[in-house]
Amino acid sequence: MKRREFFKTSAGLLVTPLALDLYHVNAWFSEKKKYTFEFYRKGETAVPVKKVTPSDGFYLHTFYDVCPFSPSQKYLAVTKLPFQNRDARFGDIAEICLIDLEEEAIKTVYKTKGWGVQLGANLEWGKTDRFLYTNDIINNEAVCVRIDLETGEIIAYKGPKYHLSPNEDTVIGFPLDLINMTQMGYGVPDYSPGKEIKGAPHDNGLWKTNLKTNEKKLLVSLEKASQSATDPGYLQGGNCYFFHSKFNSRGDKIMQVMRCLFPGNPQKKGRNASLLTFSGSGGNIKEIISREQWGYGGNHPNWHPNGNSIIMNIVPGWLGEKTMRFCKFDADGNNFEILSEKFSGSGHPSVTPDTKYLLSDYYVSKLKNEYNGEVPVRLIDLTTQTEVHICKIFTDMEYMKKNPVLRLDPHPVWSRDYKQVCFNGAPNGERSVFIARLDEIIVEKYE
């Protein structure tokens, strides 16, 4: 990135260089707009559910493993999309919005080119209600941006953000435009067409940026990651990419999804995904779900709140199982456990700290005949093996049939005290965000 230049961000705001090669963005906040949260199917759902976004556009929260509630739980962070029937292209601008859950009000706090239709602008809270983190494309580079909600100051860093460390001092990320090479919607629009990974390079991979010093360095290269595979020979001739990169709750371990594409090779189809873990400093790289294991069928992995285990939908075919199951295993791959023999795995699972309750949804493609495009948001008590459908929400809009990249998953995510659930839906044909209260079901106290 060239320094000593003055240029503009997505919203046309002036950007100036600071010390440590940081960028300062002269930003603005919109006026707070009040509206009324609407009940969703009042009296017809298992628990009270409200639509908390206004009916003036298309909204979504970040992901099922990224809490949109602020640390005090007074605010909710959401992305407002400029449209909903096509994927983001370079130059399209999304709004980052802050919802005051007490006042029932919303305001825009930033505008960005760095977004996708699945994760929005990848919004994450810091340790307090003061800082909100996102990405933007500045000077033709996707970088982490910090929004100071108290002062309005906005700082842009050197490196990209896919995930923020729990202590708020580090972000990690694979180049966000390259994430779309294996699956659209999870990174940012392509701002340098023609760029792709060749092989498993030693000089690209997961980047780590220190938010105190703004030092950006390569934490784990694709070369080192591919060498950790149980069958590295299979990856020869393929192009390796990183996908989900996630810190555990303590910040001392990172899980990393790796994929390998073989263009023009019909014998090696698909994404050839595997799951790795390594220390927060990039050492002790270990493949814990191999390409062969994931090949039986699997979805996104998620850290358990204890920071020691991983929750994942996977078909344990190597154990003779033929059904997708909710599974739990240690960060080193040991102690593999099927959490429910009764309920099939689907959607995006996460659990409470004591592993008593499991929250998930379904992939709508599995349910069209039974639910007519309405997806149940599921709450399973793993101790009693009973299931409650918090509600059913429509997500299957007509244009998605032509372009599945545009699918809308509920991505249900816990509040910080596990007494609320936030999820996406479109019952009126417009992407919206909902909150369900679980006080009547979950009486346990979680911190």
C-alpha cells in the first residue's frame, strides 16, 4: 500500500496516513432513527420473536459463530445490503448499522465496499461497546477497519480481518477477495480480477495483524498447511486456499479450514476440504479432520465455548455412520463424539458452555417438500434428547433458485448470556433480522 497519499474510502470519506502506517478515516454517523420492533407470528411461536430491523431495506447479522450483540447486550450490529437479488461487485456499498435494542432505534455508523452476501460486512464487537470492527477496500486492498462508536474516529489497519482475537489485540485473515475463489459471499468483491492461488505458496496464507503496533505478518503459509495433510501427495497439482479462520474463546488456538481445487482435473472434483488447528502463534499445525473424512459430508465447524472442543455437522463414515450428525471432538482431533443419535445434523450448530443445549437451523434445500421454504430454528436439549422449534421462518426466495450463492440461511446465534437467539429471515420477501427470547426455556445462568 502506498503511503503519504490522500484518497477516499467507499463512502467518499477522506483517508489520511498516520504513524505506524495506520489510516485515519474522517467519518460520520447518521441520525438515530426510531421505529417499532414487530412481533413475528405473535402467539404462534414457541417463544416470543420480534423483527428488530426496520422495513426500509435488506439486513443480516454476521454469522452463526459471531455474536452480533454488544458486550452489554444493549446494541445489535447488522449490515444493510444495497440489494438482495445479486452478489456484491466491486464498488457496491453496504451500510454498517447499530441497533439500540432498548430505544428501538437504528443509525448507520460506516459504509463499506468490503462485504459479501453471506457474512455481510463481517461485523465483530471488541471487549466493550465502544469498538466495532469490519473490513473495507482502501487503496485497492481489503483491510480491517475499527469504528469508535464513542468518538466517531475510524482507523484502518494493514491486514484483513476474518476474525478478531478475544483480547481485541489481533485480527487474522486470508486475503478476503481470494476467499471467494472457493465459495462466494464470505469475503469481499474481487477488486483485482485474474488473481488466484497457484499451488500452495510459501508467501501467502493466513495473515495476522497486531492492532497495537499495526504489524502484519504471515502466521501460517499455505505451504506449511498443505504439508500437514495426512496425504500431502494428493494435493500436488492443486491450488490451495484457506476459508474459515477462527480463534477459540481464549485466543490460544486457531481452527482453519483449508480447501484445494484442481481446475481441469475431473478425477479430483469438489473443494477437497480439511480442518486444521494450530496455536495462536502459528505453531503445532495439525490436521484433525482429513480430506477423506470430510468427503463423507460435512458443514462448517465451530469452536465450543470451552475453547477446547469443536462442534461440527459431519457424516462419520469412517465409523460406519451414513447420516449427518451433530458431533463434538477435541482440538487435536481426539475424543470424537456424536451428540445425538436421535436428531440428524443440519444447518449451523452451536452449544451452550455446558453442552446442554444445541442451537441450529436447517438447509432449506433439505426441507422444501415439508416446510415450503420455511426453515425451523431448532433448539435441542442434548440431556433429554428433545427438540423445540423456536419458530419457522421463510428464507427461500424465487431468485435464489437461479443463483444458490444468494441463499439466505437463518444462521442462528446465541446472545452472550444464552437467553436470546438472533437469526435471519425473509417472511415478507425482504432480508431481515429477528430476535427470539428463550427465558421460558433456558433457566440456567451462563456467563
